Amino acid sequence: MSNYYGVQVVFNERGYWSKPYTYLHEESIPKDTPVIVETQNFYSVGKVVSCIKDPKLDPKIKYKIVKRVGLD
């Protein structure tokens, strides 16, 4: 999946930030930007902690796409 950015997203779970999860997006997203992503059977709001151009992805994992950038 070339031409994608690997976006590391964390979620606030009961006052603590989760470990980062990798999502894909066609554009770079700045750190600390809120994003909406699919998590299991629903959507969640997370925060970007890093963004990497053409990340090395595990072919065994089906990565999900960032659905929305920002909360406006």
C-alpha cells in the first residue's frame, strides 16, 4: 500500500492514553490532531501521536483507514 502515511493513533481510556494503533491516510496528519477511526464494530475518536510516509506494514494485518481528520 504505497502512497499512504502510517498514522499512529492513541485513545483516551478512562483517563489514560492507550498504546498507539496504526491506521492509514493519504495525507500527512499533524501530531495531536483528533481523528475519527473505525475500531471493531463502531467508530472512536483518537489523537495522532506520529505520522510516517510509506511505513513498513505487516502483510498479515488488514489496516483500517482514518475516516475523518479533526472534529469540525
